[in-house]
Amino acid sequence: MKYLDEFQDPGLARRLLDEIRATVTRPWALMEVCGGQTHTIIRHGIDQLLPDNVELIHGPGCPVCVTPLEVIDKALEIAARPDVIFCSFGDMLRVPGSDRDLFQVRSRGGDVRVVYSPLDALKIAQQNPHRQVVFFGIGFETTAPPNAMTVHQARKLGIPNFSLLVSHVRVPPAIEAIMQSPSCRVQAFLAAGHVCSVMGIREYPELAERFRVPIVVTGFEPLDILEGIRRTVRQLERGEHTVDNAYPRAVRPEGNPAAQAMLADVFEVTDRAWRGIGTIPASGWRLSERYRDYDAEYRFSVEGLTTREPAACRSGEVLQGLLKPHECEAFGTTCTPRTPLGATMVSSEGACAAYYLYRRLGTPPTPQEASPVA
């Protein structure tokens, strides 16, 4: 790749769309797994350019969105402690807990800091040896290796005042849970290319065969998405269900062995709750026994918290692909990025945020919008 424009060429996009239209003979429902792919689709109007009988269902591929409410509340409880410096990426600060968010904790005196790498948090721990420093480690297989490496470094360097609040989840078990749902309409998947760049594709053939669904590994630029859709629709029309790597410039079948080795050393697979979905077996990681002293949940004993989801928030249905964001009664009215009811409106990869930013479908006009222009 020389230039980003190579993957946003309108002429090539038209040719891919023509091929898709020429291939499709009946209705198909495809799920893009990653929230980054959802934002590309909505921002560029790809779903509106496709034939009417090709539907894109937005999957639960936003790590901020699927972080369960109980973990958010644990983060808030830890961050409010006077001896703690709580470090997080910026998109977690406005995610609502049961009764507050990290911004509110900070406004009330909590030492909450935005960092750009878990290693930044480790450096803060070195600079503040008399305070506890906690990094909020969330995400899929893409962000898990650097978080694992940071814990490994903390142990190697003997930094005892650093810990990790872990909420890492894994994509393949989520695909399995989606396909086993009685309300599932998904007939194929666009798999997240950055996840596969770490983990490879070895877990996907068994899922494709068992559920008889094509799984196409796809990138994040408009032409990546269209090429992924083209390959997926071609398989569906032929009655095939294989794993196809449409992102070879970033994904090798074996993934990244060094990253996988770090994950195997620091983490162990565990059941994990997904916000709006529930607990999915073997769908996450936690720190292994060897690194248990660096587990913030263990260190701060944050158990037994009572959580309360807003009754008006329907983000769970959005995350399961049962509801488009603009079909929610609260969308764009009582739920906005500044006053979010759920994480899907806050996150930079959330489906609700994508619709709010790029396509305010079904939203009543503001008074300024409704007024005639003089």
C-alpha cells in the first residue's frame, strides 16, 4: 500500500458494486463483526449502495460497548479511591456506569488520567511509587498483547504498585454465541482483519463448517469492505461456507506468533460477560495465576457491586444485531454522545455513535433545522 486513496477509489468501488449486483439473486444477511468496519460502512454509505437484498447487520465488535456494566462499576469504585491513579484510554471516560462515569469521578477529585498506551501507565507507576496505578485494559485480541506485555514488564522490572483491570474478550466464541441464538438471522460474517492479524484464522474454519456460514476476513477501508462483501455474496450464491482471507496485506494464516506467546504467558481463557448479551463461555481472558498479584480486581477486592442498566437503553439489541440504532426511541433525543444512555453511543466504534455522526435517520429535526432559511 502506497497511499490510502488506493482503497477509496470511486471507480473501483463502482465496479465492485456492479459485481455484487450481478451476483446476487436472493436476499442475504451479512454481519460485520468489528465496530471499525461499521463506522466505515455508515460513514461512506456502503449499506445504502448495496442491492436491497443484501443486508448488513452490525455485530458486537466494539470493545468499549461490550464491556459489562459490572466491570465499569468496578473501575469507578477503584478510580474514586484517594490512593489510586486510574489510567484509561479516552473513550472509556464517558461510558456510563450505574450512577456515574469516569469524568464525574475525576470532577469529584479522583485522579483519572487519559493515556495513549498501557506503557504510559507503567511509567506513571514508576514515577509515583507510593500510589497505586491501575490501567483499564479492555478490548479484543488486538489490544490484549500490549496489555499483556505491560504486565510482563511490571513483573520483570519489579514494579509492585501497577495493576491491570482486565476486560478482554475473544471474537470466535462471540460468533458461536450469535449463531446459536434463536433470533439469529446472520448468514455470513465479515471477520475483523486486525483481530486475525494477531490470532490468525485457525479458529474460524470449524465455525464456518459447523454453522455452514462463509467467513471472510476483511479490512477497514471502503474497498476492503466492498471486496469482503463481494467474496461473501459469491460464496452464499454458490452454497459454499469457507474461510477466505481478503486482507492478505495485514493477515497471515498463522497470525503473530510472538503476540500469541505473550498472551499465553500472561493470560488464561475464562468465561466473560458481554454488555447487552450476557456471559459467553471461554470468550475472554483474565490474568493467569502467575500474574495474579497484578490483577486490580484481586488487589482491590471489588466484589458484590449492584449494577443497574438504564431501562430506556436498547444497546443490547443493537449489539446483537436485532435493532438498528435509529430505530431506538431514545436515539438522538434523550441519548446523544454528550448524554449517553449506553456505551454504543459513546465509543468511537459504537454503532449508535456511527449513526449519530453520519446518518441521523428517524431523528426529529431540531428547531434550527426545522426553521426556514431566510
